[in-house]
Amino acid sequence: MKIRSKLITAFLVAVTVPIIVLVVTTTVQTFTQSRNYFVNSASQEIKQIDNAFELFFEGMKEHVRYLSDDVRVKSAANTSITNYINRSADMTPLSNGDIERNIYEFHGQFREKHPNLLNVYMGTETGGFIQYPAEPMTNYDPRKRPWYEQAKQAGGEAIITSPYQGVSGGPMISIATTIESDSGSVIGVQSIDVTLDTLTRLVNDVKIGESGYVILVDDNGVVLADPRNKSNNFKNVSELQNLAMYKALQTQRDSTFSVDTKEGEVTVTKYSSPNLKWQFIGVIESSDIEAPARNIVTTMMIVLVVMLVLCSVLGVLLADKIVAPILHISRSLKGIADGKGDLTQRLDVKTRDEIGELANYFNQFMNSIGDLISQIKAQAQTLHSSSQDFKAVAESLNQASEKQEQSIEHTATATNQMAAAAQEVARSCVSTQDATEQTDNASQNGRSIIKDTVVQVEQLMTLMRDASSATDELENESGNINKILNVIRDIAEQTNLLALNAAIESARAGEQGRGFAVVADEVRTLAKRSHGATEEIDSMLNKLVERTRFVSAKMTTSLEQSEQATTQSNEASETFEKIGLLVQQIMNQITQIATAAEQQYQVSEEISKNIVGMQASTSEVSKASQGLSNNAENLLSLSDDLNDLVGQFKL
């Protein structure tokens, strides 16, 4: 954003913000004052209505006092006034005696002089009743009526009953007071019925603003007058909960509040009459209250727009006036910037304000810059000569460093090869030593295994000798078994012969020897089976003897081979002992060779490290010399560029 735009914006903000704050503050105050004005004006109107009501009711009280104090009314104590208790009849006060006729005529005269009075009547302590105008009566006892009871309870003060809807459809009240004799005893109660049409018309005619009106509600919550909705008259407020305003009247505790209705938002203010205990409720549309405030706000917005336009024009003029010298300097500086190093140009000073001082300071700055450029130009020539000398020295140093680096590289290569050879010898010695150790371990394991084998072969020989002896004994026992079998065989043959003889003898005996013959047959059968079993055992024993002899021969052969294996194992053990001694000698010689190779490798490695260090140092020197050479070339180039740049300035 340019300075001109910034100045115009700052000027507009400086003017607009206070105006907007003023408009907002004024708007809020205007709306508040409009609401307060409505509350005050509505309160004044309602108080005037309340005063009119109180004056009216006070006049009605005076009327009823006047009637009760009249001698004609008090004369009712001297006679019995007609009553209509437990009967229906037309009232005929004119024909019921002079006292009753005088009272009736007095009531009539008073009623005709006061058109607001509907009925003028009285009741006595005996139940008598006189009313003007007369009308049919049915079982009427005045002593049980509210107006009579309230008047007696008031102790001589005039009372006003609660409003009720009369036969004409309008609100009515009764005003009554006691009739007392000269001695102060109560004779009865004098009362009048008063229509409130005049008062309700007064309420209906009240206008608050353009749309405001007043609602009258008695001390029991009954609506006496609602100018906008006459259907609400003589309904209790609790019966009108479906209407937002009447619902708010019961829930709101503030004397003034706003409520949304079907017709829109309205503002309500309540006033309670201190004497009547009735409520006068002022209602007005909120838009009617806010109309003056809206008009003022509209006017102020128009003034605000006009002021913004004027301030914008004034801001543009002031900004142009302030920015003009700055633009002149800007154009001059642009000419100097486009002059390609012309330091002879100066700003034209036309004002004596801060901008003029800025131009003077800039001209002084240009003079200082010219002097500085002259000095830089002289120093640039000197720098160019020094750069050329420095470049020659750096190139010589670079060449010497390269030769030294090549020599060190050759030496390092030879040293590395020697170290590698020594390391290889050491690794071979280590490998040979490991193989020798493995050979020694293997010979020791072989010697141990041979010893174990000799022991096991000797144990096997012992077992084989025992087995051979057992085989011989088994062969001898088999011969003994054959002898026993021969005895058994002989016994079986003799038993067979005896059984045959027994069978012959039993046959000779005939029927008596038949049982003995059966036994002889069984014995002969057993003898045959014994002979057969003996033959089978003899066959098995022959086979066993043959196998035993075969095993005995094999055992003898194995025993001889075991003795040979024992002799050979002992010889092998002695051979492994000799191998172990030779392996120990080889291991000692290899260890000496490995130690010498390791020492040679360490010395070669140390030499290699030193050569590598020398090579790194030489390489760094070579790099440094190369860097010096490059820097010398760059410095020479920069000095050339600096001379060219300084040469562009016009002094």
C-alpha cells in the first residue's frame, strides 16, 4: 500500500471511528429514552385515570352516605318493611304503607338525578327490602347478600363490592353502608348499583402513542376492560393463559417488560392503584416506542454517510498535498538509480520541511559515497598487483607439493605390500598352529579311545571265556539229559508191554474185566504219548548239542581274535604317544615363527601408519596449495571485477 493510500485510510479511520461510536452510543441512549418516555407517559396517563376512578367512587360513597343518613330511610326502624323471604311476589312499595312509600319515592328521586345509578335499594335487619325501580322478587333475603354482609363488617364505612357483569353487559359494582338509628344501632344497609360504563369508556379512550391502550383488571384478576379484545372482559387472567400477554402478566415480576404476541412484540407496564387495588396495564407496540429512535438513527446514518464522503474528499486533498514532495524526491531518486553509477547527480531541494532536510541529507550522503568510491578505486589497483604476485607463489608451492605427494605414495605402496606379506605369514603360522593343535587333540583323543578299546576288548575276552565255559557245561548237561531220556524211554516201553498184557488178561476175564481193559487202553495210550514226547525231546536235544558245539567253536575263534586285537591296540597306543611328542615339538617351532612374523607385521604397520600420516599431511599441503592457487586466481578475478565496477562510477 502506498503512502497516499495509507494517509487517506488513516484519516478516514480517525474520523469514522469516533462518529460510529457516537452513533452507536446515541442510538442506544435514544432507544432507552424512548422506552423510559413510554413508561413515564403511560404512568402519567394511568395515574390520571386512577385519580378519576377514585374521585368517581368517592362521589358514589358520598351518595350512599347521604341516602343512609336521610330521616325517611332511618324511619324504617319504626315499622316492618316488606320482605320476600320464602315467597315470590311483585314489589309494591307504594301500597305498603307511608314509610315504605316515602323511602321508595326518595330512592326514585335520587336515582333520576343520577343516571349512572342503576338501582337504589335497602335491606333491614328483619329481612325487609325496598328497591327502586321495583321488580318481581323470589325468595330474596338481603341479609345474605355480599353487599349487606360486607357493609356490616366495615363498621360504618362505605364499601365497594367486586365488579360484576350487569344485565346491560357492562361492568357494575355495588356501594353500600350501614343505616344506623340515633342510638347507633344498625337498622339495615343502604346500597346503590353503579354502572362503570363511563369509567370503562374513559379507559377505552386512553391512547398511549399511536397504538397504545390500557387494560383494567380488578383485585381478583378479572379483566374489566380490554379495548382491543372485548371478548376477554369479565374473564379471569388465569383463564387467558393461551394469550402470551396475559400469561406474562402472571409470570413477570417486573413492572415493565416486553412480550411477543401474534401481532408482534409489545411493551407492557403495570400500575397498581394503592386505594382500589386494581391494576391498570398499559400496552403499546414496541415498534411504536422505537419509531422516534429509528427516525433519529436514520438521520444520523445519513449525516454519517455525508461526513464520510466529505472526509474522503478532504483526505484525498490532504494526502496529495503531503505526498507531492515525496513523489518529487522519488522521481529524482529513480533518475539517479537509472544513471548507471553517475554520482554527480543531486536532489533539488524545494521545501524547508522534513522532506527538504531528507533531500539535503541524501545529497551529503552522495558526496560521501563519491569520496569512498575514489578511495576504493585506488585500493583496487593495489589489490590487483598483489593478487598477481600471490598467484605466482601459490602455483610454485602447488607444483612442489604434487612431487612430494607422488614420492610418498610410492613409499606407502611398498610398505603396505611388506606389511601384507608379514601379515600373511602370521596368518599362515596361526592356521598351521591351529591345525597342529587340532592334530595333537586328535592324537590324544585317539590314544584315549584306544585305551578305552583295549579295556573293552579285555572285558569282552573275559565275557567270551565265561560264555565258552557255560557252553561246555551246557553240552555236558545235554548228555545227562539224554541219559535221563533213555531211562524214560525204557519205562514207557515197559509200561506199554504191561498195558498190553493187562488188555489180554482183561479179555480173558470177559465181562468182568471190561473196565480193567478200558484202563489198560488208557495206560497204553499214555505210554505211547510218553514215548513220542521222549523222541521229540531227544531230537531237540540233538539239535541243541549241535548248536552248542557250533557256538563253542565260534567263541574259541572270537577269543583268539580278541587277543590279537588287544595286542594291536597296545601297539597303536604306543604309536600315538610318539605322534603326540612330535606334534608338541612342531607347535613350539610354529609359535616361535608366528611371534617373529607378528613382530615384523607390527613394525611394518607402524611404518605404514607413519607413511600414511605423512601422505595425509602432504595431501593436505597439496590441497592447501591448490586452494591457495585457486584463491589467488579468484582474488585476481575479483580485483579485475572490482576495477571494472569502480570504473563504472562517474565521479
